[in-house]
Amino acid sequence: MPTQKTWVFDPDSGGVKIPAAVKQDVLKRIHAAADEHLPPGLYTRLDIRFKAQFCYIDAFQEPPKPTADWPPKDWPETREVYLERLRNTPIPLCRLRYFGGDTWGFALYTFSQEKYELSVFPNGEFFGGPEEAFLLAASFYLDPEAPP
């Protein structure tokens, strides 16, 4: 007897293109959540960009000041160039996937695999709000104890 195929919803695929009005709403919500819940100076700026059904969120931080003897004499860049490069290197936080309405899935960026991996929201669900995903990712990747 042949096996019957059944459709199973996969929160790590699909989605719908994000409308312009939703993009503007998400930008406001993420910035408001950051202002309300994250300490000042934790990041210097956020980069929130949209592509089709995805919203990508990166953060930038001020690098720790190197010691007086850094960089070594044989280092290929000056201290100023080194610091500027670090300032302009994004920290990928997460990728949101839009399913319509206010239904979002998300994936955390994994530095070990250098890709986004499906994640669950703090309540154990695959779906939630964009600000919840952002705050969770920020709590993983932006260390408030790091030296300024």
C-alpha cells in the first residue's frame, strides 16, 4: 500500500513579502523596544533591512580600546584603521520571517555555522513579535558587561 503524503507546516520556510506599511511599523517597534529595554551605549547603531519575506537585524558596537602596545609593529593596519574597521563590522543578530498580519518567525545568527538557524521565542512558540526576537538576540550577542 503506498504511503499517503501529508502537508506539514514548516516555520523555517515560506512567508510572504513584507508590505511597506509593515516595514515602517517594524522599524518603529524595534527602535522603541531597544530604547525601552536596552542600556544606553550597548550599541552605536542598528541596521534593519528588508528583503522579500525577511527582516534582518544587525547591530554595531564601539570596539574596546586596545592597550597602548596594540597593534604590534608588524600588524598590517594602523591603530585608527583597526578601530574604524571594528566600528563598521556588523554583529548579525537575527532574521525575522513574515507570515502575514503580526505573525513572525525568527532565526538567530550562529557564528559557529555562519548562518541563521530557526529559533523559538521565549514562550516556546515558533511565532511572536519582531521586538521579542530582537530583544532575545540582543541579550545573546550584545554584552552589557563588555568594556566600552
